Amino acid sequence: MFTKTTQRPARRIVACIATVAIACGLAIPGIAQDGVQDAVQQNAGGQAAGKLDTAIGSLAQDIMKYMAADEAAGKSIVLETLRGPNRTVSGRVAQLLRTEFEKAEYKIVGGGAYTVTGRFQTGERDGQSVARFNVQLLDRSGAQVNEYQQEITDLRDGVNLLAPTFDASQGPAQQPQQLKETITEAVEKPNVFTANSVIKATPDSPYGIEILVWDGTKYSPTPVDKSAGVAQCDVKPTQEFAIRVHNETNEFVGAQITLDGINMYAFSKNSFFRDFGRMAIFPKQAPLIKGWHDQADQSFSFKVTNYGESAAAKLGVVEGVGTITVTFFKAYEDKSGNTANIGSDQAGVGFGTPRKMVYTRVPVKIPANEIIGAISVQYARPVQPLDLPDGG
């Protein structure tokens, strides 16, 4: 069940994000070691059938139609955590459902006439879907009164939901149907490799991630447990952490970072960053990503129970297991000739203080449908939030 959290100011670590417009008027953030790079992207994409937000919107409308026929139901509803394979949950699903209901002036409550619950899973291997929802509407007694199904065909949304770990960058490029089968196999037969604290899909994969926790002085890698075939890291409640993304190739690679399915740019005040949601990682670099982007050169530190002032009020609380997923994409040089150095300015690195980083602008295209891999890692969440309102 989702419980409202207080909007307490989080201590901040600043990680600069450049917003210089180039050629087509769009700029996406990219990260190099201690630096930031902008990349050009044309045709950022529209709403395709089978996308998560479209499916959840339709689902919410169907539920509200059912409730409208019950005069005693009122406009209050309980939202329970929707769970997926390998103990995954999706904060993004909760966020979208909450938004749809609140737009219609419904209240999300702890007890009411109806409860939304359910699961999501992989789609059929020979079908068109990447993931499927089975959502139940329960009455006050706990009896199921209706059931809804939705299919997700969008590959990027499917990866965010299912949180697989795989590398499809080696060999010929995979077609969408092949990639769906690769994702399904990665979910049903999970496997992960580690090199010290670096998590990879295969031993020779050029892409990896690390989870590093802040001890008040520095970031340190956290140990990885892979005994169940799924990477798990120990991040304590209220502990701030960062994500290091490794690119060992000689080329740029696109990356998208989500926490419980919520994009790290989801709360950015830059609308293009929110919509695009991807960055470019420099060749042979391993930048440290410290938090949710807010605006310009300001971010909010990643935290297990509170993702910063702008995020906390919107995210709600997800019980049980949290999941961090980094999805990798092909990146291509943009030959429009618009490239420039922005310069560098190093500053102090103390916790909670502004941190300036090296900025470079390099034109790169990152198509949303050319996924070449993903790495997911789980961490434990407390059952109850640590920042409930007094008396909550």
C-alpha cells in the first residue's frame, strides 16, 4: 500500500547538467568521468501503442467506470504494490496510477471500498508483448470483483518493468522480436557476473554498473550478492548512494537510469530531460551519477526512502525490494558539425555542497528503440517509510 510521505528537504549533492541547445534545438544530458556532455537527438519519439503510460491510463479509466456504477463506492481507492518477476516492483506504475486517479479527484487512501492490486510478467515469446499486466479490483471484503489485462509492447518500458540483466551488444544487432525473447529469457533464467564490485551481464561485457554508498566523507562500492542469479546490494535505510556507469568501449553509449521504474529525470524541471530520459556515456569512462536531476546544475541525492524534496511527495512508498536498472542504447555520431567545448571548473567535493564538473558538448544520437543491454540490481526497502508525518 502506498503511504504519503512528508516533504522534508534532502541534503543535496550537485551534479551539473548542461542544457545548451544545438542544431535541432534539443539537448540531452550525457556524462563523462567527472564531466557532462550534451548530445543531439532528433525525433525524440511520440506515444506508441503499448507504452506503459498509455496502458495505465486505460486501466485507470476502466476502474473508475466500474466504481462510478457503485453509488456507495465514493471517490476513494486503495493502491497496493504491483509486483513482477524476481521480486521486482514498479514505482512508475504507482506514480502513473496515482496521477490518473488524482486527475479525476479520487483520493488514495489506506482503506476504502475498492483496492487495486496485481502483478506484471513477461509476455508470450511468440506474441507481440514484452510484458503483461494482470490487475485485480477487490471489494472491501477482499473478494475480486473485476480483472483487467494490459499488454506492453514498447521495449524500453518492458525493460523498466521487468528489470532484466542481459547484453545484446555482441554480434549482429537484434531485431525487436529477438530482443523480446532475449529479455524474456533473462527474466526467466536470471544470471549476473561481478568483477570486484562491478556488475555485468556477461564476463566479457563492456558495460557495467556499481552501487556506491556515501559514508559522510566519500563514496565506497557496496558488496554484491549474486547467489540467486540476481544482483543484490546492501544499501541501508536513509543511506545516500550513487551509481557508477562503466563504458569500456571506444564509442559513446546511451544510458537510461531508473529506480523502481522511475527515470532519474522524472522530476527534472527541464521538460525535454523528463521526456527524453537518456544520457550519453563517454568512451572508456565510468562516471558517478549521484542523484535525481532537478534543474540546471542541481540534483537531489539518491536515497532509499526519500529521493529528495521534489520526488518524495510524488513517489509514494514501495515496500519490499527496490530495483535499480541501467538500460544501454546504441549511440551514433551526429554529423551536423555542431560540436564545441564548454570548459571545466572544479570545486569542492564535500557532502551536501555544490560540485562543478567538466562539461563537454558532443553531438550524439541515441534512438530509444536500439537497446543493446541492461543491468539491474536490487536493494532492500523497509516495510514502513522512515519519514511518515508525526503520528502517522
